[in-house]
Amino acid sequence: MGNINDMTAGPPTRDIVRFAVPLACGYILQQMYLIIDAAIVGRFVSVGALAAVGASASVMFLIMGFCNGACNGFAIPVAQSFGAKDFAAMRRYVANAVRLSATIAAGVTVATCALCGPILRLINTPGEIFADAYTFLILQFAAIPFTFSYNLLAGFIRALGNSKQPFYFLIFSSIVNILLDFLFIIMMGLGVEGVGLATLLSQAASGYMCYTYIRKKMDVLTPRPEERAYDRAKAMELLANGLPMGLQFSITAIGSIMLQSANNALGTVYVAAFTASMRVKYFFTCVFENIGVAMATYCGQNIGARKLGRVAMGVRSAIKVTAIYIVLAFALIMPFAEEMMMLFVDAGEREIIGNAAMYMRISCYFYPALGLLTILRYSIQGLGYSNLSMLSGVMEMAARCGVSLWLVPALAFVGVCYGDPVAWVAADLFLIPCMLLLYRHLRRKLAAEGSLR
């Protein structure tokens, strides 16, 4: 059982940090290879190629966000069953989640590949980078089954409190991705095609490693023959958790697409600045996301064990951990934003560097809002109320759409810089009262059942 971490006992801060640190390190590493992707393209191909790689970033967030959100949602009943120590039910959830995921991944891959061109035209992709953007995007779409496989299987592993193993797999796949970047882009001269192929192959490797690990080391997750049959009730519960979480990301991404479309219309220089700043921003903000993922597992296990008091303790602990990280991020971003942007373009590209650094600094001021957003959103999801967290995505979408329609035309790239911060604040205005009311509701419900612990 050394591969499993029961988070229903012990100090909450220790459990959350022990779970979140390997997860965050893995995603930081993943963002590092995305930064290296962009740096290699910007330095060894062209600024136009860098813009092509970033021109569809919001579209990728929509599609991959849906896939990743659905996988995280499918893992919640697994975590809750583990917390309740009902391992037979847990394995039935696993079997049905695999069946649902295969169907969704196949459908999304076919649809997105078929619509790749119209999608790029819809978001105002500049004509001079359209061909490269199309090549890159369709290769990203082709990798969806592998991305889905990794996120689903890693979600199962994390549902049992083990965040270290997915981290190790990300280390390996990141190294593979970087080596393939050098091979395809620098040695073979493939340009943006090389970036897409490297991502596809590294994602396939990470998914295969998760599968092998579960089979060999976490047999408790492997469904027995009598547990593999389709279970309509469990499939519906999985969809009730997975679809709202997937749609939450997609709904949020609609606002991001509008924001990127407005930015794309400003020209290639601003697309390149947006691409560089987004790569670095994701490097810093993925820590918030992973503290949130830790809270989803933590809350899922504890609500399964009917330990509502530990949920509140965990939320407070996560806020403290997030505050410490914000101070560190601020100390790095504010003085060194320009130097970070020089990873992607030559120092002479002053307009790109200046705009990208401005984007990073404005976002950094609003990291407290983002940190609170991820803690509350994922905690609500872990408690089994994904529909409520999806509504926070609607708030984000509306805020980004408003920025795209009014702030960007008035302020140009400065307006783009405020797109995410305004969305984060709007989501918090919904999530804070939502979490307070939900906690009171659960306390009354569990007390009435006589199962409150």
C-alpha cells in the first residue's frame, strides 16, 4: 500500500503539500518543455513561427481543457469510493470511466481534425502564419487520444493519493519531448511540424507508462472480470462529474478564444508577445492549478469518509500555502519579466519583449484572486458539485468576452493584459459565497443522516 496515500487522517497541510508538490513539480516541468518548444521555434525558426505556435493557444485550451477536466471529474467518484473504502465500487467506476473516455476521445479527435481550418479562420489567424498554425494545430488534435489516456490514468493514480508517480512519468516524457524538439526542429529542420510531432510522441509515452504502472503496482485499481461490465448508474454518475468539469474549461475557453481573436486582430507582433507571455504565465500559474487538483482529491476522500471538518481545515491550509507561493512568484516576475521574454526572441525585439513583460506583471498583481479561485473551484468539485464549479466558468467567460468587446478596442494590448485578471475576480465573486453556502448545506445534510464526522 506504499503507492497509496490516505488523506482522511493526519495534518491537512502535510497531506496537501505532500500531494501537491510532486504534482506541481511535474506540471512546472511540463511548462518548461513548452517554454523550450517556444524558445526553439522563436530562436531557430522565426518570430512568425512562434506566433503560429501560439495563435491557437486558446483553442487548445478549449479542447484539451475539456478532455482534462472530464478526466479529473471521472477521478472524483474513484477518490470518494477510496475514502469510503468501497474498493469494488471504485473499480467499477474505473472500468466505466475507461469506456466513456475512449468514446469521447475518438469523437473529439475526429471532429477537431475535420474543423481545424474553419477554427483558425474563426479566431482571425493572420494570413502570413495560417499554414504553420494549421499544421501545428492538427498535430495537437491528433494527440488527443494520448493526452486523454495520460490524464485519465494519472487521475486514477492521484485519486488514491499518489501524485509522485505521474510526476516521474512527466519527467520522462518532458525529456523525450525536449530531445525530439532538438532532433525534429534543429537537426531535421521540420519547424512547427517538429513541435507537434514531439508533443504527440511524448504524450503517448506518458500514457503508456501510467497504464503499465497501474497494471504492475496498483492492482487495487484494476477491475476484476465481474466488475468490468457496463454499469449505467455509475456511468451516469461519472458523466455527472466529468462533463460539467470538462464544460467548465470549455466555457472558460470560449472567453479566452474571444480574447485571443481580439489580440490576433492586432497583428503578428502582438500574437508573438501574447504567445511568449502565456508560456511563462502558465509556468507560474500551474502551481495554483495543482494545489487545486490536490484539493479535489483531498476533499473527495474526506467527503467519502464523511469528515467535513477536515474539508474546512484543508481549505484554510491551501490558502496559506498559496499565499507563500504568491510572494515567491511576485519576487521573480516583477524584476525579471523582460529577461524571461528574451528566452523566446532576440533582445532587439523590444516591442514584443515590452508588451509580453507588461502582460506578465499585470497578471501577477491578480495572482491572489487566481489562487483563491483554484482552491474553491476544485474543492467544490471534490465535494461532488461539479455543476456549481461550472457556473464559475460561465462567470469567467462573460468577463473575458466583455474585455474583448470593450477593453481591447479601447486599450489595444493593455486591454488584453486585463482579460485574465478580470475573469479571475468575476469567478471569485461567485465561488466565495457558493463555498460558504455549500459547506453549511453539507453540514446539515450529514448531521441529518447521522454520518457527520
